[in-house]
Amino acid sequence: MIQGDEATHRVSAPARPLSRLRFLERLMSIDQTFYGSDFGQLSSQDPEIAGVLLSELDRLRGGLQLIASENLTSPAVLAALGSTLSNKYAEGYPGRRYYGGCSEVDKAEMIGIARAKALFGADHANLQPHSGASANLAVYGAFCQPGDTILAMSLPHGGHLTHGSKVSFSGKWFNAVHYGVDKETEDIDYAQVATLARQHRPKLIVAGGSAIPRLIDFEFFRNLADEVGAIFWVDAAHFIGLVAGKAIPSPVPYADVVTFTTHKVLRGPRGGMLVCKEEHAAKLDKAVFPMMQGGPLMHCIAAKAVNLHECAQPAYEVYAKQVIANAQQLASSLGERGIRPITGGTDTHLSLHDLQGIGVTGKDAEARAGAAGIVLNKNAIPFDPQPPNTASGIRVGTPSVTTQGMGTDEMKLIADLIHQALTQTDGDPDNAKATEIRGQVTDLVGRFPAYPRSGS
Ligand code: PLP
């Protein structure tokens, strides 16, 4: 079934190579039919959903986005995501598909693989995981049997659900042993990691998580994995963008496999990816497809390739370093206002803050900040006395505001606005103080617009 104006959607395959003039003519006609007017098409066909897209853009533009795992991806990445590559079934890998008609998507995937290998200095890359959780599932599929033991960071201390939480497949199907942070330093308790590894001799040792503000000692983990005969896996979802921008050390030389999401600091489309040593390549590819997934999302793989090219540019290195400088400033400015950074600060794009000093829970903080136009999330802190859905902390991150062009001066202002929102408002957007802070937020984001309108 073809919907809409069939004639304007058809682009027939060229019988012979196009002249440059013809190519440009055709490009312009495609531009009008698919990319130039697609929002117009959507809004006339489905105003309800078009309205949601517009109001989400307003929401993004109108507030301060401090969720550490989010970013504002580029129009070029969004164009690839909204392309006809979404239509193509391409089970398998380039050159070995289970469907015909894969010549063009093969090119996109091969370009993406080459770019990932070059950017991360990896032997092998797989761009097909639909998400970070899918990439992680593939690691278990490649190296473990149900019931095997894995060693990972505990969720309440900064790990991730897919690292053995009981509510995830990883904790249901595998025997997860967890390490945590040291009570004094609040950083990974490396002595505990070593003790548990020697005691349990796990199949997999995992480093990485969702709320770890400090650099991880990959060499320590590598040596320990070798000592106990484990596979060393780094889940770099949060910080891989900083590695791509050469702002922090890379886990790739140390780990057997590195999985990550592509939509956090990296600033690509929503999705997952893995890079690994050559010796594990075939095993991991088979674990992604056909063990864990069906057809890859080829539009998303093309968008990942676009993003990897962006990350290889000098401007991205400047960005990655600024993300860290901003996170450090934000963490210390919040600390000066009694909102204590866990571990005393950060080496990365995020900081975790203990709110007990200002007598506010994480849940209330999230609501109070939200009412003032500041989007952040509640987060458990290590040894948290509150249950996870209340929590004593917040997590803040700088990927989005740095993409908008903000620097350390703006981080000082943001810390002040967060402090005011948390201590002087009540989570009601009509609260007079919340309205006043929202006005300051609007001024600030107006100077650094997300997705600026052309000409602004
Ligand atoms: N691993 C880590 C460390 C993460 O932080 C996340 C998501 O936040 C994931 C895996 C899962 O990624 P996704 O939400 O794409 O499944």
C-alpha cells in the first residue's frame, strides 16, 4: 500500500550513471519530496503527532537539559534517521545478507564500521545493536551460559540494570556478584573488586556504569581479569564520547569488548555499538545477529556513521574537553552551595550530588528543578538511606548545554539557579519563585538556543 502522493514519492533507479547536472537536479527534487517538505507532509497528514514533535522541540528549546545521558544530535544525523534506509531489511552483515537489494545499505554499514575502527583504534566494530542494552545482551550471549557468574558494579553504587540487576535478564539468567564504592573515597573499591574476583572467579568482569563520575583504572581490571581467567568487558555507554574526543583515556586497548550507547556524550542517534579484539569478532557478531536481534536498523546505522565522522573532526575534541570543564565547574559551584558532589568532583561529563546537606530528597529536587525549567534526574547515592524512587541525590550532566555552546561562566549561573530552585520552590510550576527562575532559564537558553532557527 502506498499512501500520500505516490507520484512525488517515486524516484526510479537510474539506468546508467547520472551526469553531474542530472545528479544535482535529482538531488534537488529528492530534497523537496523527502527532506525539504517532509514535516509539511506530516503536519497535513497527522497534525496530532506533528504537534507532539513541535511541542517537544519547544520543550527542548525552553529549558535547561542537564540529563547526563542525553544530548542534542545534529541535523545531519537526524536527516539520516529520517531516511528511506528505514525501509530496508538487511539481516546479516555487509556482503553476507539474507535479503536482496542490500547494495546501498552495505555501503553505509561498511563506511560506519571503518569509521568506528579508526576513531576508537579497534580491531573490529559492530554497529547493529539496537540499544545499549542489546549490545550488552550480545556480550552475555557471546561469552556466558545461563547460570555463569559475572562480576560488576552494583546498581545503587553507579552500575547499570544490565549488569546483573534482578529485574533485568542479566540478574535473572546469570549469577551476578557486585562490587561497590569505598565509603571514604566514594570511588570504586578496587580492593573489594580483587577480593571478589579471586573468590568467585567470574566468567566476565564488567567496568562502567551510569553514575560514575571518576576515571576507571582499566589496567587494574585487565590484570585482574587475566589473573582469574575472565573476559574483561567495559560498558562505556556514558563516557565513550569523551574517549572519541580524546579527552579521557580509552578502554579499547585493555578490554576484550567495549559496548556503548551512541546517543549520550557521543551525540549520535539513539542506539548501541560494540568494538572488540579480533579474536572475539566472529563470536560477538553472531551474538548480535542472529542470537539476539533480527533485522538491523539501517537508517540508524547510517546515522551512526554520520555521527562517527562528526566525532573525528577537531571541533569534536574541543567539545569533549569543554563538556568536562563544564561538568567540573558545575560540580564545584553546586558544592560551594552545600550540594555536595560525590567523590568531591568529577573527571567526566557528570556529577552526582548528595542533597542531605540541604534537606531535600532526590525526588523533590527533580520536581522542584523541573518546575523551574531545569531538567535533571534524581539518583541514588552510595549507601543511600532512601529507597531508589525517592533517593538522596541528583545526577547532572553537561553534554547538552555544551552542545548549545555554554561555557564555565554559564555553569556558575546554572548552579545558582539549581540551588535556588531546590531550596526555594515546591515543585509547583505556578510557585512565584519557580516562575522567576524559569524567566532566568529562558534568558539563558535564549542566548544559547538548542536547534537554533536559521538566521538566529
Ligand atoms: N549501559 C549503561 C552504562 C547505560 O548508562 C545505559 C543507559 O543509560 C545502557 C547500558 C542501556 O542503554 P539503552 O538505554 O540504549 O538500552
